[in-house]
Amino acid sequence: LPSVSAGNDTTVCFGSSFNLSASGASNYLWTPTSTLSDSTIANPVAVPTTNTSYVVSGTDAIGCTNTDTVSVTVNTLPVLSLQNDTSICNGDTITLTVSGASTYLWNTGATTTSITVSPSTTTTYSVTGTDANGCIKTDSVVITVNSLPVISINSGVDAEICLGQSTNLTAAGGSTYVWSSGATSTSISVSP
């Protein structure tokens, strides 16, 4: 019988493709066929989604056939945990934290589990996590940057009063207000 070899057992990450490698015969037939690019060649591309034993039948030039098996272990990808997309105000900072892998690489170049950022425009931050098996997964978070309100008092016109008089100050441009006096109304009366 031909000395058919299906190659060495191997381990891959989920979603990875690799070439099987048969030798020792003239014609080959691999099973199962569902995750192979071509089950009738010596080196088909395999993309298994679960642990799989591939069996190759090899036939030599005089019609004798032998088989061999190669086992492929499929490791799952790391499950990264990263906060949801969020919004901040222009000038604010936010700390982004990731978990679920062994090492990390952010698109900022950082390799820590947390980064503190202060984007001036809406920005997507992505992080690639690698687990102990060398499997890689990428996740991202969008930080939307909201513009600061344009606040004015009395439409930006300074006021002038005589000693003992009072004047009304009215704020505009925001939804809620806190004056330096502690008042939270839109308008206040002052008598400095």
C-alpha cells in the first residue's frame, strides 16, 4: 500500500484558513469536504469552524489505496469586553478599558488595558486583543464629541449701573444655568 501521510496534527484560531498537506500517493480524496476548497488535491485550503479530523485517502499509480488522518483543533477567539459607544463634551477626557485577552494593542499605539483620551472630534478607538493561544480579536468604540454651548449674558453687552441700583442679567445659549451666585434661573437681578 502507498505510505500516505495527512501531515501533523495542528491547532488554528477560529476563522483562520490553512493548507492541509497530503503526501505518498498520486491521487487524493479528503473528507469531510464541507470546509475544504477542493477535496481532491493534496493541499486543499481548510477553514474548520470546530475541532475536525480530516481523513485523506491516497491512491498510487497502480490503484492501491491507503488512508491517514490529521486532527485540527480550533481555538475560540478572545471575547473582548469594551464599553459601548458614548458621547463627551469637547475638552472632556474619558478612560477606555478593555478585558478578555492576554495582551492588547490600541490604534493609539498603547499596549495597556486602559487608555485615557480627549478627542477634539468624533473618533473611533480600536483595540486588538491576543489570548494565550495567539488568537486575535479586534473591537472598537466610537466617542462622539459634542460642541460646547455658546453662552452669553445680556447678548454679550456689558451693563453699567449707579451705586445702589440693580440690573437684570439674562443668560442664553444653554439648557440649564448655574450663576456664580448659585442661582439656577435664566435671569437674575443683581445689585453689586
